[in-house]
Amino acid sequence: MSDTRSDTDARRGRRREIIFAALTLLASAVFAFVVIPAGVTTPASVKHLPLSPAFLPYVLTAGVGLFALIHLLEAIFAAHIPGEDEASLGTHPRWKSRVLMLVGLLLIYLLLPDRLGMPLTAMLVTIALMAIGGERRPLILLGVGIGVPVLVYLFFAHVAQVPLPMGLFEDWM
């Protein structure tokens, strides 16, 4: 009886993966063909797509769409590994508190960049998200939590010439 139940649970888990991947792929298509063209204005003087304000949204949308397609194909065609889906079927026992923490972090990311600055806010939120995700090694938390936001800041501030709020560090720059 448990084999029948685990097979049914595995099929449900696989079906959920397929639905999630298909919805993500559909959302990326809607963004690429509806949201970005309607919401991002490109000046007529911009002749090359990499210089356009729409370039980064298109790149990110294409990345999400590509990964969703890969996940969809994997969910459809990958062989079932016994015991794989059974462990991932249940929800995390503290999923409600994790969702509340995520909402809180998004609020922090929305409200604090003007006061603390974008780099510092991004560092705090990245470290907190990694900790919520289960990372406990301080070297990884601090290395990734500081390194990635600094690299993203350097790219946007110095390469792409996008002004970012510096908050506390406004006088230092």
C-alpha cells in the first residue's frame, strides 16, 4: 500500500513541478511581449539594444524563461528517482514564518535604501535571505552577502552609470 501511495505522491509532485515551470515560462513570455514593451520607454535616439533601457529587463526575462524551459523539460522527461519526490512533497514546518520574514525583507529593501544606501541594504537583505534559506557558515554568509552586492553595485554605478542611493555613505563618494 505504501508503494501505491508513494507513486501517487511522486506523480503529484512531478505534476506540481510541471505546472510551476509552465506558469513561470508563461509569465516570462507575458513580460517579454506585453509588460516590457508597454512599460519601458526607449528613446528614439537609442539605435542599439544593449544601450536601451529595455535591454536588462529583456536579458533577465530571457534568463528566467530559459531556466523555466529547462526545468519544464527536466520535469517532463527526467527519470523518476525513488525517494526523490517523497522528501520534497511536504511543506516546511515553518513556512508561514518564512513567508513573513520574506515580506519583511522586501519591505526593508523597499524602504531603507534611501537611508542606509543601496549597497548596505542589499548586503543585509542578501545575508538574511541566505540565513533563512539555511546557510549557517559565517564565511559563506559574509563572503557572498558582501561580495555579490558590491559587485552588482560596481557594475551598475561604474559600468552602467546608473545612480544608486548611497544613504549613509553619500558624503564618502
